[in-house]
Amino acid sequence: MTTTPLLVVLGGLPGTGKTTLARALATRLGASHVRIDTIEQALLRSSLGIDRVAEAGYAVGMAVAADDLRVGRSVVADAVNAVDEARAGWRALGGRTVEAWLTCSDAVEHRRRVEHRVADIPGHRQPTWDEVVATAVDPWPGATVVETAGRPASAVLDLVLALCR
């Protein structure tokens, strides 16, 4: 008996805990972790002169996710997903989809997270606090809002796992 693979689309501003959650979620679900930051940084390192790295990163990520879903593997998509075009692209992959928008409503905690993060992708420049708060975000009515402020990562994981059931 086969089950339909799950596509979990995570979104949120930098510093809200997406990658921490995505790694734990992928491990618990036995899913692939498709991280757009990693893809974009690889494109930048490639020296191919790609003009629109963000768009290319999402396109590559969605193609990889589609391949995994096609062979029955669940996927956790880890990206800011601030615009509806990106979200629509994930939805177009079809199948069982869970959408979650992570937020950190405590501005002091959020800023601390942003300013004290260490890049874990070679060559990746972390955004500044000013860049994070200036990010334009389209409304995402289909996503469940997941508050991460004041919550341990394990509690956030439990919340999102409940959405996946």
C-alpha cells in the first residue's frame, strides 16, 4: 500500500525558524529538505552570470521537489515564500500540501535571532535586520500561521507535525 507523498511548504521572514523546523520536520517525516537559500547560493557560486537568482532558485527547488514527489517521497520546502507567485508554484506541484507561515511576533527576539545567526552555507550573506523588516509580504490566506516567539523548536515541530496528520 502506498501513501500520497506530502509537500510541506514553509514560509516566513528570515529568523523565524524555518530552517531549524525544516530540518527536524524532514527527519521526522523521512522527507527531502529543499532549501532555496542553498540552491540560490550554489547558483551564485556557479559563475554562470544568472541575473535573477531568486527566481531561478525557486524554479530549481520546485523541479527537484516535483521529482521527489513523483517517486513518492515527501518534501519540506524551506523558503521565505513572501509572494503569491512562489506559493502558487509549490501548489501547482499537486498532491497533499500543508502550508505554514512562521512568524516571530516578539520583535526583540526576532531581531536577536537575525543579528546573531551564523551562515551555515559557504559564502551566504545573512540579511540585516533592516532588510528583513523591509521585506514585502503578500497575504497568504491558505497558510496556517505558526508563532515561534518564546517557543522551543520542539514545540514548533509538534505543531507542524499535527498539521501534517
